[in-house]
Amino acid sequence: MIKPIDIARKLNISTSALRHYESWGIVPKVNRTPNGYRLYTEEHLAYFECIRAMYKGFGMDLVKKTMPLIQENKITEALWLVNESQANLHNEKLRAEQALQALELEELESFTTRHSKEWYTIGEVAEEIDVPGSTLRHWEKEGLIIPERDLENGYRKYSRPDIRRLLIIRTIRAAVYSLDIVRGIVDEIDQNNLVQARKIARDSLMYMDYLIKEQLRGVYYLYKLCEKVDCRANY
């Protein structure tokens, strides 16, 4: 049996954090002494170590989904969720690289060579920059982009500069910046200050490099946890 304070010290967190994890159901139920003190086991320690390791690379939302699955011995389902998160990060990296490439150009030369139309529909733009149309409408609601409207039917129509702007917005959002910061950066871009925008894009890619390393560390502790609870037969 292991005391809560010993685990807290080992992981450099508070004992209240351990209780939070317990209340969220992401660790197995804990036995108590006759006077009510919690007594954790080596298996609990493996869960706590896995939670802390995965949190940095995957976020707590994914941790809350995977840990109960492991307790239910649904290891394959948990692994696919982790795999999906890693695939999403890879896709975000590709998008950030694409936007940085656009930022390095004074004009959207690469886009212009592929397209010659003056205006584009919301569906065409969503496909081009690989974001849902609902996201474009949300950014418009937040004042990040204001497309023109067709005078005949009222449909949105986007110009090539609009698409370049949207690529930049998507990159900044990938770096987990707040909408207020996004507005500030986009304003600087509007004032032809591309230096800061390029820095944001590069910082975004550096952050993703950090995340992929933390994800690898999280997967390592996930594997250790599965070994601890004897889940290898589920691989």
C-alpha cells in the first residue's frame, strides 16, 4: 500500500489532484483504512503516472476517455483513441506548414497558379483550407473575416486574399492562442506586418514538435500501465 502523500511527492502534484482524478473515475476505486485514510496500490501509482504523462501530450479530455476504458479492459478502444489524437496532430502540422508557406509569400502565388477565379463559395474555401464551413461562419461571427455577399442571392463570396487570411487564422488557432490574440495578429497582418505572423506560425510548429515528444512519453507510460494491469492479451 502507498500513501497519497508519497505519490503526490513522486509526481510533484498535490494530494487534492489525486482526489480529483479519483472523483473523475479515471483511476480504480481506492480502499480505505478503518479511520478513512486512502491506501493506494502499485496499480494506482501506474494509473497516476500514466495520467500525468499523457496529460501534457494529449490533454485531459483524452485522458478522461481512455482511463475508464482501460479499467474496463477495453484496451483496443483506448489505443485507437490515442492513435486518432496523434493523427490529428499530424494533420495540424501539415496545415501549419501550408499556412507558413503562404505567409512566406508576398502574394498567394501558389494558390493563384492553381486557381484563376475571382470569387469562391464557402464550400470551396472550406475544402481548400480543410476546415468545416461552420468554423468559417464562427470566425466571421467573431469578426476575424468578413466576406463580401452576392447582391443577388446574399451568399458569401471569398476572394483570394480572404483565403490567405483564413490560412493565417487557422495556423494561429492551431497554436492554441485565444481569439483576442488572433485578432491582434490578424490586425498586424492587415497592416502588412508579416514578421509577427510568421513567428506565430513557426512557434506553432515548434509547439507541435514539443507535443509529439510528449505524446511519445505518454504512450510509453500507457504501455507500462497496460502491463501493470495485465492487459497484454488485448493487443
